[in-house]
Amino acid sequence: MDTPNVGIPEPLAARMSMPEQHEYLRTRLSRRRVLARSFATAGTVGGVGLLAGGSSGAYGEAPRVAAASSARIGVDGKLVAPFGRHLAFGADPKRQMRISWQVPFAVKSPYVRVGLRPWELSQKIEAEVRDLHTPSLSKKLPAVEQYYLHAALDGLKPGTTYYYGVGHDGFDPASPERMSTIGSFRTAPARAERFVFTAFGDQGVSYHALANDQVILGQNPSFHLHAGDICYADTTGHGKESDTYDARVWDTFLAQTESVAKSVPWMVTTGNHDMEAWYSPNGYGGQSARWSLPENGFDPREAPGVYSFTYGNVGVVALDTNDVSYEIPANRGYTDGKQTAWLDRRLGELRADEGIDFIVVFFHHCAYATSTHASDGGVRDAWLPLFTKHQVDLVINGHNHVYERTDAIRGGEVGRPVPVGASTDPTRDGIVYVTAGGAGKDLYGFGPGVEDSYEGNAPDHDHDPIASFHWTASRRAAPETVEWSRVRYTGFSFLAVEVSAGARPKLSVSALAENGERVDHFEVERGKQRAQ
């Protein structure tokens, strides 16, 4: 393979790894942005009544990177249409939203227009440019330049619908011919109330991924959780430079997802296929360029998939299992235990918050599963004691491309059976673990002789013990016979969770197939008094 040395002197490039080349180029581009910043316009027009307290221009601090794009602008802005819009919350969903999008070419002075009506986008917010260079990785794959744009909106009003449009010099979303590009979002309510969120992992680009997106949109979710393995630009997933990788797949993925993510905050974490080894640090440079997520966990450039947020009466925690996985160790230990220490503190803070009824944790590798990858002992060893200590209410994983749901598990064993339609109390029974990996990538199956068992399709022997395994620290698959595998469905699907508040709050959890058919449901209700 030829040495990729775009923009790097050849003698230097020959001595550098691909991540080192990326870091070198990123540093050079950052210097260019700093110089360009002095020529950038502020791009902010004061709005009246949009922000809490009525202040103008209070959507947040100055962008961390200058908003003027690089000097390589050779296309008229009116010919460049933004695409791939995706939203994400800040740490406070009541008052913070992050708007991200992509352009196929460098543009001048990108921005977001925001308002309370689609025809009155009176607030104009300068956008941050994160341009990402991927060197030519083989003679079949050219070098790729991608331009990701981000705007941070702070000081929003709770429970309010906002309209927005993304643009740049030559492309004004407020102009009559661009009105069709206007999107909208709603901030979290000031007080806990009923809402729905959805979740899955292992999406990729496919007809089934698109179908799942459309059924998700029909649930009218307040947000969506993506448990890693987002688009599969890296099809190998070992976190190594020998992996097969095509950065252009991200363009297709973000265009596919835009129909939902332009209005539903798309909260992602990192899977093994998201360790793109050509970007530093830790293969997450691409992830950091493409997503703007809450920054209350770690430096997002180092661990973009570690964060938390609260919505209504639910605390949500995102984790990066690449840090603890025994199965795929490319990034194992990269936080030196800091992620686990942060998790302990954050779960304690959420459980002590009187306004939080439920804690939901999502991450990629499975704690309990019996399909192809089975269970990761690294996850069990690092985090299960903390989930028990802080009484986590629901755990959502991906990695295995199926739907599988456990009984309530306490101390590694069944604490209480939870058949389809049943209710469970995590304060007494233990925690239910859900693998929701049927988002769109090629499906897996279960072991020999293990049948699907789901709502409307439960064989008489549906709860016989199952032969499975878990990964050990020595990367050995240790056999185990399990009784906790309650529901199994080999099909494309996702999770929909209805959250209620009030005197009897509960999580009503359903698994829906890509055609909208329900294949599982159960309830989580803390402290429920069961009949003796």
C-alpha cells in the first residue's frame, strides 16, 4: 500500500502511523482555522423572546473552533446543499440542543437560523467547522475530505418547540425557495411528564435500517439512544489499521438517518466498529468530528461516547465498553479506570436526585446475551457491581444483531422471572438487560437448537437452559449454561420505552419489529407492592 502523505512531507510521512498523520494534519488545519477566524463574521442577530430571560445572542460561548472554513473553497455556496442533519442534547435537555450537519464541499460562514415560528427565524448562530481528512487507505479508496458543521444552542426555554434552518453564504434557509429545508425540535419539559424514547444498536446502511427509522419516527419519541456500531464504515471492527474502512459510508448513513435525526435527538455511543483506527486519539477522531454530545463525562475528543443527561424523571448514562471489553481489546484500559470511577459517581448522583425515578444505562457490548458474541466478562467485572449498588433500572445493549431480553438478574442469576407482559421491581428482583441489536445490519442467530421465543410465538420449551459462553480476560470463550434468556427474536427491531411520572411512575418497555408488530413488552416499576 502506498504511503498516504497528502499534505505531509514524504520523509516525515514515511515514519508516521496513520493516526499520527491524522493528528499532524488536524493540527495544521486548526492553525488555518485560527488565522481564518479573524476574517469570519460573527453571524449573530439578536432575537426577542426566544431565550429564557429574553437575552439576545445567549445561545452559548464562542465555538471552540473558528467558524470560517478552510481556504479550499472553490464552489459557489448557492450550489451546495446541506445534508445529514442530526440533533443531540447538551447535558441539560431543557435548555440545550446541538445541531449538526454536513456539506459536500467547504463553504463560507456556515450558520443556523432559529425561531419560534418557521417563517420567523430571527436568531442567527455561527457554526463550528470540523473538517475531517482521511488519507487514501488503498489504491481503490481515494483520500476523503469531509466537512461537519455544529452549532450549540444554550439558554433555550423548557418544553418549547423551536424551528431551525442550516445554511451558509449563498444558501439561506429563510429564503422562500429554501423553506422546505426547515426543521424543528422540542426541548425537554420543565417538569416530569409522560414521554417515549426509542433505542437500538448496530444500524448501518440498509433498507431495513431505513425501515426501522421510519417506524421509530411514528412513535414520536423525545429522543433516541443508539448503542454503538453506528454506520459500519469500518466493516472489520477490530479497532486496527488493518481493518477495512471507507469514510464515505458516513455520508450515506447521515443522509439516511436525517429524516428522523433532524427532529429527534440522536444520542449515540461507541461500538467496536466505531473505533476507526486512522483517527487519533484512540480511533475516535472521526466520531468527535461528526457528533456533538454532552460533555459532562470526559473530554469528547478522547471519549465521545461517555456522558449522561436527564430528561423528565429519567437519568440516562452512555458508556464506552471498548474501555473494558475482554472480547475486542484494542482500546481496553484507555481511560485507566477513570470511566468506571466516573460511572460510580454519576450513578450515585442520579440515584440521590429526588426528581429521578429511573436510571437507564446504554452501551455496546453485552453484559448478558447468548447470540454470536454472547456476553462480555469485562463488562460484567467492571460495571455490574455498580449497577447493583445504585439500583439501575434498565440496561440496553447492541453488538449481537438480534433482540434478546433477560429475566431480572441479581448476582448473576435469575432474581425473578419476567415473562412477556410481566412487571418487575429492580429494588427487589434485579435488573433486566435488553440486547436491541436488530437495527439494520445483517442479522445473527442463536445457537444450535435454540429457537426464537417472543410475544405470540413461545414454544412449550421456551425457557429451557441454554448453552452459551462469556469472554474472559485471556480472550477465552468460557462456556456457561444460562437460564436468564427470556425473550429471543431473530429479526430487525428496536426498543420503545414509554415513561410515566406521578405517584406510580413506570417504564413500559416494548420491542417492535420493523413492520411495527410488537414482539415483547414488560414493565419496570420501582417499589411496587406485589400481592402475597
